[in-house]
Amino acid sequence: MAEINVTSAADGSLISSVIPDVDTVVTIILILVAAYLIVKVADYLLRKISEKAGRYRITVTMVIPLLKIIVYVSAVYFILRTIFEPDLTELALFSGLFGAAIGFGLKDIFADIIGGIVIAFERPYQIGDKIEVGGTYGEVTDIGLRATRVVTPDDSVVSIPNFAVFQEAAASQNAGKTEMMVTIDLFIDPRSDADLAMNIVKEALITSKYVYISPKRPYTVLLQDYPFYRRIHAKAYVNDLRSEFEFRSEVTRRAWAELARQGILPPPPGHLAAENMAL
């Protein structure tokens, strides 16, 4: 147990110092190492299990941030029990020191930790979701105590402070589901056969190996007419959100190959850009 010395200063104030002995330091180190190993091993095992869970993959991975909170809070509790005697005086002392630490520079860290707890329980997004926060779009790969890690489409890893959940709108593209809606836009010459073009895009869409169609997950192919071009707007769900870009690329490639074979061309050069600038 740590030795706690309380002496009175000349002005009558109390000066407290906590001097942990060697056994206490060793115990604290062991607690921290154990917490770290438990989190790492559980994280590895849960991710392995999630890959075999099919449509429940994201549900399984969402246990990870909850587990982190439980393990780290438990570790802090046991460390405090190791350092302090469990009486009201020392609890009040620690609360005062902790409050002062938050006020003098740890408030941002504390806010991020609270944000991590809110994310774990409220679930505005989950590990495996495709989200957009503050202009950053990508897949959530980890929700830590301080930050959420997101992998963007160009494979960059972005750390978003958890406190952003209180300041920024977080848009989840799949809301915890493995399937996700993907939109595809193709622009064709305004003189082209619109019905034929829509049928070609529809065929490329529904025959994709990545598509997921059900009564609750329908597909849509729409046409919009503009002065210098026609826009074919297709929407469908992928069976796994990680196939978002492969799905978009495959449908676009196959659709354009058939459109070209049928003599359906893109808009005249420069007209699409001019129209977009005017808008």
C-alpha cells in the first residue's frame, strides 16, 4: 500500500503527497500490462470471429469498444484501490486533483473519453460502418477511448477525436448493416435512346456479383434530362459495404461497354462541364 503523508504548511494549508512503494509500482505496472494484453487479445479474437459471422460482422465488432471501456475502467479502479486507502478523505483528495487536472489541460482528453463512451453506447456509428464526419469519408476500423480511426477510399488512416460526435454531424451510410446503398451516375448524349440506355444500366446493375436485392433493399434506375446531356442515376445495395468501389467500377465498366456497342455516346465534349459550372 502506498504511504500517504499529510503535513501542515505555515499558512495552515494541507500539503499531501502520495509516495508509492516498490510493491505498489510493480502492481500498477502489472495491472496496466494485463489490461493492455486483454484488450489486444480480445480485439484480435473478436475480429476473427466477426469475419465468420456473415451479416452479423458489424454487430460482433461493436463489442470491441465496449470491452475496452470495461477493461480500462476496471484497471483504473484497481490502480486507485492499490494507491489509496478506501476512505472519504482520500477519495475527496483524488477528486479534487482530478478536477484540477481536467481544468488545467486535460479537459480535451476527458471530453474525448466521454465521447468514446457515448459512441459505444449510443452507436451513432460502429466499427465496420462507412461514415462521413467533418468532410472525412471512410470505413471505421477502430473506436478507441480518445479517437475513431477511419480508412478513406485512398487508404489513408484518419483519426477523428471522439469529441467530434458532439460537434459534427456523423452520417452512417449503412447504419450497422453489412449491406449498403451505392449510387452510380452515367451521363449520355441528349439525343440518345434513353429507354435503351436505362435498360442497359439496369441489366449491368442487377447482374453484378456484388449486388444485394430484396423487398427491403430495392434497386432504382432514374433518368434526368438536361439541355446538353441526360443523366442516368442508378441506386442499389451491395451485399458487403467493403465492395462499394468494386461494385461501382464493375457496373460502370460493363454499362459503358454495352452503351458504346449500341451506339449510345457520352455528351459532346465540354457540354457537361459547362452545364455543371452554370449550376
